[in-house]
Amino acid sequence: MNDSQDFGDFLHSMGGAALGAWLRRLSDRVDREAGRVYDEAGVEFEQRWFGLLNQLALHGASSVGQIASALGVSHVAVSQVRATVEKAGLVISEADPNDRRSRTLRLTPRGQQLYLEMAPLWEKLALSAVELDREAGGVVHALARLERALDRRSLADRVNRKGSR
């Protein structure tokens, strides 16, 4: 048995107690496999860039905060992705003239072209994700329920309710 099988067995034995590890493992796997799809298509693209590029393509120039809010992630997470897509020449960021602390992002012509070229591949990825979700019994609905449960009461609040030891 290799190390990944040992870890998988560990996660199975932990059940819900290993929730964070399961989510990280699956997220990493999906990103890695999408990366393989991009590599096979001969495209230099990181899966984590998709949300930011998609938001800019759909809504035009936006602030880091607006994108973070739309994606439901932290400002820091969007700023980290922004740095890499900017370095790749897909996005340009400019200081907001009304608030120098805020950055406005927009696609470069290269970013716009890549977005258009990638649309057919992203459609295949989306269809494949829907197929996986269906095969897995509607895991997206389970994740939405998990998110709502965390919205009702955070993990930290749940831990604190268990009392101190």
C-alpha cells in the first residue's frame, strides 16, 4: 500500500472529523486534473485563474473586493491570483483614482483573446463536472448545505460550544 492509500484510509476512518482534509484533497485533485487538461491542450493556464478571468470577462473592470465578493473568497485570495495573472499578461491592475488602496482589474487584449479561445475547453470541463456531480450523487447540493450550516454557526463557534478542556 502506498502513502496516498494510507492517507485515504486515514480519511475514511476519520469520517466527518477529516472534513477539511477531504475538501483540500479533492480541490487539489480537481485543480491538478484540470491542469492536465490545459497541458494536453497546449495552454499555459492555472485553474485558480478561472474565477477571476471569468468575472472580468462577464462584468468588465472590477475591483479586487468586488471579485472577492462575487466569488465568495477573501480579498487576499483574489490579490494572490491577481498577481499571477498580471504576471502572465492576462490582467492589468490600476489604482482606483477615488481610493488609492483599491485596485481596479481588467482583462488585457491577450486576456480577452485567451478567454475566447478557452471557452470551448471550459464548456467541456463544465459538462464533465456536471457529470461527476451526477455520478457522485449531487455533491454540489451537499456542499451548499455544508456552507449554509457554517453560515448558521461557524466551526469556531461549534468548537467553543464544546467547552474548554
